[in-house]
Amino acid sequence: MNRDVAVLETENLSIGYDQDRRTIFRKISSAKQTSKKIAASLNLTLKRGEFVCLIGPNGAGKSTLMRTLAGIQKPLMGTVSVLGNQIQHIKPAEIAKFMSVVLTERILVGNLSVYALVALGRYPYTGWLGKLSAEDEAIVREAIEATGVQEFADRHVSELSDGERQKVMIARALAQDTPIILLDEPTAHLDLPNRIEIVRLLRRLSREKEKAILMSTHELDLALQAADEIWLMQQNKEALANGAEGKSVMLTGIPEDLVLSGEFETVFRQGGFEFDRHTGSFKIHNPVYGPIGLVGNGPHAHWTKRALEREGFRVEVDNGGEGIVELVEDGHTCKWIYHTNGHAAPKELNSVAELIHALRSRKYQE
């Protein structure tokens, strides 16, 4: 598979929306068309076989970009090209053969069965009667099997859970047999296991079916683990402060490069938390009591460190002003030995909860 083939490209793309500015003067009404620019000068490339995640804060313009790429919304400036053809020059019926879209909104499909809904993906290829050929039927069955929904293919869509329904919508997009699949926050209303399953499914389909898949999401941790590339939209605070148009800018790259460059920290830094490039997760700012030592390694040390930091301690390697916590492991069991800096005897504790309770008790006594 040649993964350097660009299937979707933008050139100097500006996105936003038009708005009417109406003026009423001496009973004469006139309308002036103005544009609200959200982002400008976007030069993006989506390649075959890639799984790309579009992420960014609320209001950055992710959904507007997705609608523009899908041809649902016109660009303010610049071009969107699909397989080298500008999308505005492609008939809507033909676009459906190049690109399939899964939106966030819950689709009401009445009493349609799962199979019937997936079969709708073949609509661009059927005649006006919508009759499926043997080849169409085979493609529908393949999409159902690839997404793992064959166990409930005969059930009504209205009977499905949110996670099952989302997998069916992906199967419908897969049955459409397009080189590009766009998904706008497909995991928005799902629990954690279903979010993970959907992301794993999309990554697998990008590989096995050579699809170019773009997913907008707020699942930063999953995007860091699964995406081949990340499109990171961030609000241009300087432009916002000056009232300038084009308030969002785009950064692209593989997840590791964006983390190491500090871009994630910049984009997601807030007053009460920040992105930690060392762990790839967010840290809540807690009041710090002081340094505390931690001696140990492995999972017990990792989760003990998290608990201590949540309590407001700055964890050092082996010493600290608030004492030292030593982990003594014996097979699958662990003891937490808390050494104070005073003359009190060390405390032997049996769990992280007991350790935290001992530290809180000491603070109250002080």
C-alpha cells in the first residue's frame, strides 16, 4: 500500500460562515452579506491508509472544518480537493462516491433494521429504484462483518445501544465504499469501553481497507495512542484580543512530535490544570504542601505517586521535607512504610488509602 497518496487536500482554505447584517433606516430595509472567518490559510493533506484525529478546544472550529471538507458548507476562500478534483466542481451525487460522513447528531431511522441501514450506504451506486445487485449485497455483508455488527444485523436500529448504533453508522459509511471517511465526534455519547472500541475499529479499518479516515474528537488520550497524525486546532489568543478574523490556527504532525514540541501544553493550558508531556495526561493544579520522598518502582509506585500528587505533595525520588514513603513489595503484596522527618517510629500501612489517611492526620495535628 502506498500511503503517500493524497486523497483529500486543502489549499489556502478559509472557513467560517456568512451572516446577514440588516440595516433599517427610514423604513427602508437592506441586507449586507458579511463573513465570519474562523480559520484561514489551512493547507492540509489526508492520505490513503491514514487515521487522523482532529482535536482542539471548544469553539476552535472543528465542526465547521469538517462540514467544509465534506462539501456541506462552502469555504470562504481557498479550495478543497478530492483525488485532485476541487470539490465545488463535483456533483453531490458523485461526492458520495468519494466521501462518506458520520455526524454527531442522532439519526432517526424509524423501523429500519441494521442491515437496511447499512445497505443505505450503497445508495450512490443503485438506480432510482434503489435495488441492490449481488455485488452490493456482498459489500453490505462485508461492511457488517468488518465492523462486528453481524450479531444484531436483523434487529431494529431503535433497539440498539449508543455504542452499537455508532458501529452501525460506521458500517453504513464503510458500505458506501469511499476512499475517505469523515466522522464528527463519533464517540461523543459513548462510555469508555465503547469509545476505545470505536477508535480501535477506525484505526483497523484505515489499515485493512486502506481508507483515509479523519475523526474529530475530544478524546485526547485515545488520539495520542491511536492516531497516525493529529490536526491540532487552537485559538489564536492574540487575534482574539485584537478582534482580528481567523481566530484559529492549525498545527499538524504525529502525536509524539506535537507533545515534545510543547504544543499540547500551550493549547490546553488552563488556570486549574495543564497537560503533562511526561505522562501524556492532564494534571490538576492542587495546593502543594511540600516535597515528599518516594522509594519504589512499578505499578504500586506509579499509583502511589498519583495519589500523593492529588493530595498536593510534590513527589521527589528519595527524599523530601514531608518524609519518605518506602514501598516494600513481596510478590503480589505491598507494604507502605511512612518515615517521618521527626523522631516518630515509621508507620507500616497496607494500602494507598491508609497512607493518605496517615498523611492527612499528621497535617491536622500540625
